[in-house]
Amino acid sequence: MMPLAMASAGDRSIIKKITGKDEVRQHLAELGFVVGEEVTVISRLGQNMILSIKDSRIALDGTMAMRIMV
């Protein structure tokens, strides 16, 4: 298991665990980041990432990406 922030562009992973406070986990869940869901890294720019999840593209910063374990 590793943080999503460590993934490279083009990597496809299954979310294993979401860490952090309840509000953070709830916010990520509302965006579609839930355990068992597949996420693909579209691109990276520094610590920021563009991700594809549930037919949506979402930008996350490195801090949030560190809380998503794949």
C-alpha cells in the first residue's frame, strides 16, 4: 500500500484506504474517492495531480493525495 501521491502519470490503482479527519474523508468520498474504486493518474504538475475516477476528472493537491492509500 502506498499514498496516491507517489503514483506516476498513467498509473491505474484501486483505493485501499482513506486516512485523515472525518471531514476530509467525507469530502473525498463526495468526490468519489471511496475504498474499492479505481483511480487513474492522468497527469502531474509538481505536487498537484489530475485524476480520473468514476468518469470524472478531478484535480487534487499533494496533501489530499497523501491521504488516499492505493
